[in-house]
Amino acid sequence: MTNIGSLLGDAATLMLTGMSVVFVFLTILVYLVRLMSKLVPEEAPEPIAAPKQTKPSLSPSNTVSPSVVAAISAAVHQYRTSAAK
């Protein structure tokens, strides 16, 4: 028959061995990640190219041309009259 003291000693030895292995593994992992972060450069996003202006002589304006306003007004009027019926 096995003594309870020797079983507890074996359990403690197994527990300390397992904890030591995990600690050593995690320590190595931390240092490898630090080393890799120094060796591998960060990915920098590519700069967004400015859109090319096809007609540089035209200055941008904040007004809408009257023909566009007339077309939108006609479309809204037609929608409202067809939806009301």
C-alpha cells in the first residue's frame, strides 16, 4: 500500500514541473514576439492618391446648375402625382 505522503510529494513534483514548463514556454514566447516586432517592420498604409482634375481651368462651385434643378423638380413632381393616384 502506498503512503499518502509519497502520493502528495509526487503530485507536488508533477505540479511544479508543469508550472515550470509553462512559465519557460511563455517567457520564450514573449521574447520571441518582442524580437519579431523589432525585426519585422510595421505595415504602413499606402498614401491615398489625390484625385486627378481633368479640367483645372474650372473652379469648383457650390451651386447646382439650373438644368439639374429643373430635372429634379420635374422628377419629384411626377413621382408625387403618380403616388397620389
